[in-house]
Amino acid sequence: MERSPIGSAWQGTHVVLLRCTPTNNVIGFYQSLHAPTEPVNHLCSETLSTYLSIGYTISYVHSLSDGTIEYILIKN
């Protein structure tokens, strides 16, 4: 297994889970350990816009049983 030198950027797939209410409020944010992130806005639409602008793509969207919506964002 080849290792990256100390101080180099981690390469691979990054994952972010964003959980929102139907009224556009962020209620959960989870990231993989080395995922590049930006500050999370209280508005779901603004947070999605920020993450799409830094190179994440929406991999999957689903509604949970409590009515909340979860977005799975991926960045390669």
C-alpha cells in the first residue's frame, strides 16, 4: 500500500450527509473524517448550494419516516 507523504492532501472519495426539515432547516450534518467542508448555514438550500459549488455532487436523496430529508453528497 502506497502512503501519501505527511502534509499532503488526502485523496479519495469524501462523503457528507445533510439532514433537513421539510421547511428548509438543517438539523443534521455528518462528514467523513477528511472531507473538505465549509460552514453549514441554517438553511438547507444554502448549505446545498455551498457544497455543490465546492465540487460535491448529490449522490442520493431520500425521505425518512419522520418526514425529514437526507441528502448524501459525494466528492471525488
